Amino acid sequence: MFEAIAFYLFAFLTIIMFYIAVTTSQALYALTALAAGMIFISAFFFILGADFLGAVQIVVYSGAVMALYAFGMMFFDTTRDLKEKKGNKYIVAGLSTLAAILVVIIFSAPIVGDNIKALYPVVEGAGNTQEIGLVLFTKYLVPFEVAAVMLLVAMIAGIVLAGKKMDASLTLMSEEEIQELEKEKNKEVLS
Amino acid sequence: MDIGLNHYLVLSTILFSIGLVGVMRRKNLLMLFLATEILLNSVNIAFVAISHYYGDLTGQMFAFFVIAIAASEVAVGLGLLIVWHKRHNNIDLDTMSSMRG
């Protein structure tokens, strides 16, 4: 009973939040609504007994990804209203067709999968975090390490792409050097 | 009033459609990234629900890796976006046609 109430409540809230995130014309509203939606999604993970993933969802999405978006927004001019594409009839038709096909496939998936067996069944008497650790560090060790390397590559790429000219420290430079730097910057903007 | 697997799959479908609409109608590239996050999250819900109802941990593993992919995608994507914004001073999709594709 409580599960049903929690499910419907959080489903309603998540859909509303994501709808706002997609349709609003203000970037700040979209970001805030998306962060709220991420937290509500973690509630589904807790309902489903995936405690570890729920915690990861809150930490990674609401903590890291949203903070990254917030920092990104500081670089861009987000005060002006966002322009939207004018609706193209063919695009809308294709979109609805795709969504409808998706619904059909997702509904038929459990019917097809009635005879599937658990490949890595849930361990009896262990908490969710313990189970995750057992499977992650035995069967999925190589993908885990590859994901770690990928995150490292992404981190270095982010630093290299966004952090150009960050090696110059304004506090250690003399006045003439700073003025020269600003001149260069102006040239770049104009070009 | 039992919540079954289908409930979660329907919810995942609805959220995926919302994200798809966002990807289709957004012009600002930052907002496009936000819509992509919605897509990834809706699939995560389906993975975890299936993992719960079939007693299999593979779904949770996949959701875990999807979260890792999403995090690195945001890092690289935002870095590229900042570089583009520094050079062209806007992040509209329509202006990104320098390759004449």
C-alpha cells in the first residue's frame, strides 16, 4: 500500500519536474527542476531496494553533474530567454511514431523474457551494497576499471578544454604583463 | 494496488518521451544536454526495476555504468561547449553549421 502511494507520488513529481525542465524558457528553472527530478528518481531506487544506486544517484547527479552544469551556466549568458525551434510537422510525427513503437517494445519485453533466469542472482542475507560489491569486483571488474580510465580521460579532457590560459596567475604578474594579456584577449574576441 | 514491473516500465517510457521531446525542440545546446540526462535517467529506472523484479543484479550494474558514462559525457561536453562559447559567443545549434553538412 505504502509502496503504491510512494510510487504514484514520486512518479507524478518526477514527470512534472522533467516536464518543466524540458519546456521552460529560463535556463535556471530548467536546471533546478532537473536537479529535483534526479532526487525524486533516487526515491524509486530506494523503493526498489537498490540502496547503493540511490545513494550514487544523489551524489553523482545532484552533487557532481548539477554542480558542473551550474558552473557551465556561469560561462554562458543565461539571462536572456531561450529560443525554441518552430515545430516541424514531420519531426513531430516521427517523434510520436518512435515513442509509440518504444512503448510497444517495452510492453512486450517482459512477455518475451518470461523464461529468463537470473545470471547473477541476489545473494541471500547480504545488504544491497554488499551484493553490488560482490558482483562488481568479480564479474564486472574489467568494465569497472575501464570506466575508471574513461572518467580519468574525461577529467583531463575537461581540464584541457575549459582551462586554457589558466596557467597564467594574475597575482604574480606585473601591470604591463596583465595589460598585454588583456590586449591579446580583446584581439581574440574581435577576430 | 500492487506495483508491478509494468508500472515502472510505463513510467520509464513517459520520462523517455519527455526527454525525446526536449532533444527535438531545444535550440540551446546546454538545454539539449539537460534533456540527454533525462533520457539516461529514464533508462536507469527501467534497468533497476527489471533488476528488482527478476532478482538479478546485472540491471543495477548497467545502471551504475550508465551513471559513470553520463558523468564523463557532461565533463567533456561542457568543456567543448565552453570552448565554442569563447570563440563564437553563443551556443545555439543553428549557428553550428561550419561544416556545411
